[in-house]
Amino acid sequence: MKAKHRAVPAAPAHPSAGPATPRAKALAHLLRLGVPGALAGFACLAGAQGVATNGEGAVALNPVVVTGSPVATESFDLPYSVDSVDMRANQAGNLGVNASEALAGVPGLVIQNRQNYAQDLQISVRGFGARSAFGVRGVKLIADGIPATNPDGQGQAATFNLDTAERIEVMRGPFATVYGNHAGGVIQLFSRKGEGDPRVRASVLGGSWGTTKFGIGAEGEKNGVGFVLDASRFDTDGYRDHSKTRRDQGFAKLTLNPDEDSTLTLVANGLRQPDTEDPLGLTWERYQSDPRSVEPEALLYNTRKSIHHLQGGATYERRFGDDRLQLTAYTGRRRVTQYQSIPFDIQGGPRHAGGIIDFDRDFHGLGARWIGHQALGEGALTFTAGVDYDQSEDDRRGFQNFINLPSGGQLLGVKGMQRRDEINTVTSLAPYLQLSFAHGPWEWSAGVRHSEVKFKVKDNYIVPGNPDDSGSLKYSRSTPTVGVTYALSEATKLYASLGTGFETPTLGEIAYQTPQTGFNFGLSPSRSKQAEVGVKTFLADNTRLNLAVFSIRTTNEIVVADSLGGRTSYMNATETTREGVELAIESELARNWTARASLTWLEAEYDKAFETRSRGVTTLIPAGKSIPGIPKLTAYAELAWKPVAGIEVAGEALYRGKVYVNDLNDKPAAPSHALVNLRVSAEQQQGPWTFGQMLRVDNIFDRTHVGSVVVGDSNGRYYEPGPERSLYAGVSASYKF
């Protein structure tokens, strides 16, 4: 029987992953056998499979991806784990607000909605990024070829526009290091290209916790110009107290063809979140008594955050036969004002930067690469040579989050005396080279990137007791990676890859040597060595299974050195090991039924003891403790049914194991939990009109659970509760001209 041809499947994700075992270290023994031994072991596992191709050699459930590859390549052929989530299919039953809605089923990825829009999503890939208390670090974010991660490694997933997304690719493993600094994994969004007859659309949805979203848009092609336009407003009172949010987003994309051999794409997007309330985390006692509440400090200091973000970019591609030249340029501005809950007596210290962060960031970048193809003997060589340049400059100020009253008291939650004034500049320059050579059943891949990251601080706040903290430093490192794929049959491929990576400290991590002194210019980047082996196979027509086993060794891991009064300093203290397995399977069970499931087992530990400080107390963290923020076991399953054309009913189940909240593992861990969600979507066409409806119920069984954690919080506010049962409904309409 021949498999159905489908270059980009309708199911949301196409994972590459592997099954859990009692101990990841036992499975990681395959890595120590070397590539030949590991491939032989997987060959025994896979066995001989039948041919799962159609007459043209295309395989089912095999999306084309570009992340990590010199050219667009079917994921089945690549020597690493990469998933493509089809956002067109995913949008029907989701809110289109957070990337966590679409990516929950990707193995190796932990992506959680904090229920706190002041701090963005919590994202980690194979444990990279789990420590981040705000934003995203350790994971490279890219949207339409433009970085959503700053040169220092701090990123913002909130800038992703999900309403216009075509797909999101998630890459894990050694080849992610080809993307340089902080690329423990890569998440890349691609927006739709304006095609077909022009059409306009509008949508509205509402639901639990005062949630509403309104959207309008237009897209299509006219006179050779493709266009996609979108604007939306999202409001919510929040599941928790003091978590009200308004998010306005805008997006525009134009695609032009100056001539028959070139394409020019222009993209602009904006994000506005005024006075987003920050509920902070909860102590264990308060979480147990009232998970919707906040600690008193959140109300006393009126903790909140305002974000104004605007950026634009252009990509030009020119084709020279089979070869291509690609040029990218972008620029933008981001303004952030954040009110924190640092006690006013600590803010009054002579070198403290205050309880309000206020900065204006200007950023820009350029990229160029050449993609070439060449016959080499009886094989085919594909190569990419390129360079990326990125720079951000922060005009950063700090203020006290209080003012002194004439009566001798303090008024909290308002901007007071200035305590910080500096210019922070981060510059990254990174040339890179990638090669891929295919010959017979073998395909060899290699890549290297040399990253040079420079930090410069110009301190303009010099007063008695607070000397000049100006300075500069530079980090540089080359990160090579190699991989091989072997076609055991037309339906089964084995692969292995090795690579090295590094993570510089972010600006926030070098900001304080201790809470009482200046910049920590002595902090070194962490370095990692990664290995992965796996199998990608079609068990039968319309059923694909991916299995991966990986091992990651990190030196100079960046950990907390001291934490006091809301200020955290970092150090290079230890070595760590992350070992695990990922499994994913996807199948078209019958004409109207589809299913997919994924499972990740990850063991993440400190290999050496180190000391940390909090509130002036030194604590020894023994070797063998689990790295906080990383669940050992995560699992996802989805079953979808389309009884008739235009209607889909789907159920989702998500399990997440317990999560430690601090390095010593002595505080109550966030308990394991299992959630079940249900979604229903429908679509009807009447002439030029298309109407849609959606109904979604999250946490059907109303489970109390911790949705995410704030790792190592010095105040013990580790726990961010997830919402109770939630109901959402929406309608949409579009008109085609």
C-alpha cells in the first residue's frame, strides 16, 4: 500500500523524540558506544520497515523545515530533532494568544504560561532556559528570519504574532548550537505569505477570567504584491488577583518580486502592554490556602510592567540558478518600565539601583548568506556561508519605588528618586559555515559558527558612595557540530550528531556582582558538549515514530551566587549533566481520526558541589542535586475526530512531573499534575463568506496545580498557580473579493 503524499501535514506537530526508561543514564550508554554502536542498536530497535512512499518518493507526515538546515529539507532526512507545528490547523481551536497553546506537544520542550503577562512565557529546551525568572534565555527565538532574542541571549516570545503564523519550527540537540550564543534550542516562527484572492476577516472571543480578544485582518495578493495585515486587542482580568492585562498587537507583511529571480519581503510588528499587573509568585503556604491570591508586597508596591515594542525588517533573496543569495536587515525600539517589590529600606542602600527598572532599547542587525549546490563525485554537496551582526543599546535608568513623605513615612508603588543611569551596549558578530553531503544511503552534515559578543557599560550615575561602574568585556567561541544520517530502508533512517555550544551571561546576570557592588565582569560563559542519536521511522502507512537519546555536559554553569532584597547575582560554580530520551508518534488512525503523542524523560543534575548565598546565609549545594525548574517526565496525547467536513472535535491530555524550585531541592516541589482539555471548531462556507466558531474547555476536571515556578526566588515566592476549569468561545468571519 502506498502512503498518502502530504508535504506539510494538517496535524499540529511532527515530533522527533524518544521513550522514557527507568534511568536516562542507562540509555545514554548508547552514546558512549560511539556512532557505529549506537546506530546498530537503533537498527535492532527499528527493524526492517515497509516502504512508506508514494510514486514520487515523498513520505507522509514529513514536513519541510529550514531550521538548522542549509536549505529547506524534509525533517525525516535531518540528523537532529526538529518539529514543525502547522499553525493553520492549530489556530481553529485555540485563543492565539500564547505560543504555549500550540507547542505543548513538542517533546523536549517545556513551555508554560505563567498566568503573568508581565514576565512572559517560561520556556526551556532539554533543560536550557529553565532558570529564567522572566523572559526567555538559553533558547534562540526567531520570527521571519529576525531575532526575537537579544545579542546577550534574553528573548521575548510575546512578540510572536500567532494570528498570522503559518508554522513554528522547534529544533533541539547539537545542531542548535549552529545558531550561536544561547542556542540550547531554537524556536522559529514563519508568518503566512500573502497569496490568492484578497480577503478580509474579523474575529471575537471571550471566556473565563474576563478574557476577550478582538481581531481584524486582511491578506491576499494584488498586482503581484502579497500582503498580510493584522491587528488585535487581548484583555484579561487574569486568573489570579492583580494580574490584569491588555495586549495590543499589530503586524504587516509585504512580499514583492522585483524580477523573476528575486523576492523582497518587508515585515513590521508592534506590541503594546500598558501597566500589565504582576502578581508575583506565591509562598507554599499561600498557594495551599488561596491559589488565586497574591502576596501583600504585590499590592503594596503595585508591581507592574509596561512594554512598548516596535520593529521592522526586510529580506531580499536573489536566485542564481540553483544557488541563492539572502540579505536581511532589521531595526526596532523597545521601551520597558517595571515596578518591583524590593523593600524600601534595601532600595535606600548607597549602591542599590532602586525598585523601578526603566529602559529604552534601540536594536538593529544585518545578515547575509550564500547557499550553493555542487556535484561532488557521485554525491551532492550543499553549503551555506554567512555572517550575522546584531546590536542592542539600552538607555537604562533606575528609580526608587517609593517617595518619602513629609510626615516621615513612605508612599509605595510610585516613581521616586533616581538611582541608576547608564548606557548598556551589546554587540554580536558571528560568521558561520554549514555543509551537507549526500551519497547513497549516507548523508553527512557539519557546521561551525564563531560568535564574538561584546558588552559595554557607560555609567552616568556617579555620586558619593556609588563610584563609576563603567567597563567592557568580550566573549568569543567557535561552536562546531557534525552529524550523519543512514537510510536503513526507505521507511527508516538512523542518525547521530555531536556539537558544542556556549551561553554568555545576559545583561541582567552581569548587572550585580553582589547586591551591594557593581557589574560582575568576571562572570564567564557556560560551555556545553552535546550528543544525540535517534531513529525516524514509518511504522506503517500514515504512522510515524521518532526516537532520540541525548546527553549534554555543561561546564561553568551559571548559577545564583547571592540573592537579597530582589537583587540576584550569579557565578560560574559547577558542572552539570542532562541526559534523557524523547519519543513521539503521530498517526492517521482512520479517515476521520488522527492521534499524536509525545513523551520526554530528562535527568538533570549538578555534578559538583558549590556554594550559594541568600539573605546573607551560605548554603552548600551537594553534587547529585536536581537542577530546579526541570520536570523529569512530561507527556502529551491528543485525539482528534472530524465527523464531517468543517467540524473537528479534539481532546488533549498533558502530564508534567514534579518540579524542584531551588538548588538544594529542600523546598516543597511543585507537585506533578495531569490536565485534560477539550476543543471544538467548525467552519462553513457560503459563497465568498467563510464563518468559523470555536469552543474550548481547559482543565476539564478542575485540577488544582502549579502551572510554573520562579526558580530560586529569595523571598520564597516560588509558585505560580495554573487556572481552574476555564471556558472560552469565539466566532470569526472572512470575505473573499
